[in-house]
Amino acid sequence: MPPAVDLARRYAEALSALRAVHDFDDWIGQFWREHCPAPVGAGAYRTVLGTEKAIVWYEGEDTVYGYLPGYDGCFCVPTDESLPEFPFAAGQPEIAYGQDIVISAGMREQLQPPGS
């Protein structure tokens, strides 16, 4: 069994990565447009979304377009837009010895229903 500090650290890393994904979704969401020009040429890059789906990215003169399968809209990110910095779990979070890690207050009720 792994030591508690390793479990706590790994969970903190996963939470950090999950928060970064949500922050990135919020950031890129501001560039979503309901109507986009038709893609021109071959896609420059692909972001795999699952086994059969991917966002296909095209580089325009002033804009990078990201087309999602099954949608008429796309992401339209200006080429002069700076990419934000998100705290992906690059380093290991500091966890002080004896520090409590709270996972979820709701879990306690699921594991021990009230009155049990």
C-alpha cells in the first residue's frame, strides 16, 4: 500500500490538473463562435477527443480556427492572443506532515448515511 503522503500528493496533482483543464475550457470558451468560415486546406493540428473525434485546428492569417466534429461553430482565437498560464501538475504540491486533506464532505454521507 502506498504511504498516505504519496496518495495525498497524487490526489492534489490530479485536482491541480483538473482545475487547469476547467480554467483552460473557460479561457478558450470566450473564443467560440456559432458561425465560422469553412475550413481551408488541411488541418494543421488535431486534438483528440475520443476514439473517433478530434478538434481540427487551422491557422489563418489573423486567427487560429478550431473545428469540433458535429458543430457548425468553431473556436476563433486571434493569433496575437497570449496563451494563459495554468498550474498544471508540473511540480509536486507541498504537503505538510500531519496536514489534513479534505476530499469531499459529500463522500462521508455516501459512505455513512445519516443515522448509521
